[in-house]
Amino acid sequence: MKTGTEAKRGYGVFGTRRGDRAKIFFRKARSLLYVDRCVCVGCGAELPQSVRGGLCSECLSRSIALGSDICAKCGRIVANEADYCDTCINRDRHFEKARSCFVYDGVPKKLIYGLKFGGKRYLASFLAESMTDRYLDENYDCDCVIAVPLSEKRKKKRGYNQSELLAEEISGQLKLPLLTGALEKIRDNKAQAKLRVNEREENVRGAYEVKDKAAVKGKRILVVDDVITTGATASEVAHMLYKAKARSVKVLTYASTRYTAPSENIFDEEDVYEDEMV
Ligand SMILES: [Zn+2]
Ligand SMILES: [Zn+2]
């Protein structure tokens, strides 16, 4: 409770002057929103000119771009020359196909961490540029964009949903409508990081619900997320959208993990973070 005298002097509950707090707020907001397009988003090096995706040639050379050596279904890199990874051969995959820009490692991984956990919302526009290019390279032909949702509780805690930020940017860049609120996450599942693919499928089952079936019906939908790992989340989301009579569901993410045999741990210890979206 502020006393009348404190309020008159302009001090807040933490003893900071209102003016100072406003300055700090705007400085912070500016640092999160201000986008210098002539600086590499990966390493901070100066760029001769702004480039799509925001990465300098050095950072790009240290990022593995996903092209032809990928699973035709889920888009993850496959070590051998097989057309499909074992997960896509052996399990139901409800999405038509999924594609990513980079392997989830090095610079791309750092950028996703920055967007997701570092509050660097401005990164969304750069990541979305690479994703839009991937969309066009793949000849995706969607009618609308949907972000993989977070639960209300999780979104409140983080303040935003990184997939929504990416979906907004992509929707703007491709001039496709963004369906907000059509799909919701209705329960929090436990962290996916340590689970194997079958456990992940079980873990996300029933976690998503289509709230606006009319918006989805007959549509070719682009589902946007930041990372795809096993594809269990993407598959469950696609399943729900097809149940609501979507015409097709394609998935687009910035990065994807390498395919890992189901018997192996998907993440190293350092990669385990308290999150559910992967
Ligand atoms: Zn760089
Ligand atoms: Zn696959």
C-alpha cells in the first residue's frame, strides 16, 4: 500500500520514481522491439545490407539448412538415404507433411532459445522470413495459418506464445489469414523432453481442441511451430484439425531435430528444459 505522501511524491511500491520506471520500461520495450536489420541476429556482426533471415554468411555456414536429405513426411534429416524416417514408417502421422528450415543445433537453436526464453520477440520476423522462403520452396498451397497453441497457464507465465509470433509474421508475409482462437490447448501435458516418441504421443493425446470448427472446415491449413522433434505434437494437432474436416494440414517449423532411434534419448541432459511444445 502506498501512503498518500509517497503517492504525491511520485514513488511507486518499489521506491522507484515513476519517471524512472517509465524510462526503464521504454528502454526495455525498445530493446525487445527495435530491429537493426544490418546486424546479424546470430552473432551481432555487421551486415553489408539487410538479408532475409537476418544471418551473416558465417552463421549460415554454421547452420545446417534442410534440403533433399530429409524424411519426405516429417522433414527431419535422415542419416541414411532412406525416403522416410523410421518414425514415419512405423507410426501414424496425421499431417500431410512437415518442413523446417534448419537442423535444431548451433545458431538456429540459439535463436529459438532467444525467441522462446530470452524474450527476444523481434527475432520472430527474421525466423519467419526463412520459414516463408521454405513455404514457397516447398510449393505449399495453404488457405490459412494456425499457430500451435500454448495452454492459457503457460502463455501467461511466458507472456506470449512464440509460435503465435511466428504465425503472425508468416501470415503477414504470405498474405494468408491467421486463424486465432480456432485451436486451443485445453490441458498442460508433462514436459516432453525426456519422453520417447510413443510416450510423447500418449502425452499430447487430447491436449488440443478445435474451438471453431466452421473456420477450419474445408481449409488447407498451415500449422506453424518453432521446432519439431518427434512430430507427436504436430501429428496430434493435425489429427484434431482433420477431425474438424480440414481439407489438408501441412506443418512448417523453423528447425527440426535430427531423427533419433526411438530407443535412444532424444535430448542431451543440457537440452532438457521445462517446456511442452517440442
Ligand atoms: Zn552471424
Ligand atoms: Zn519422418
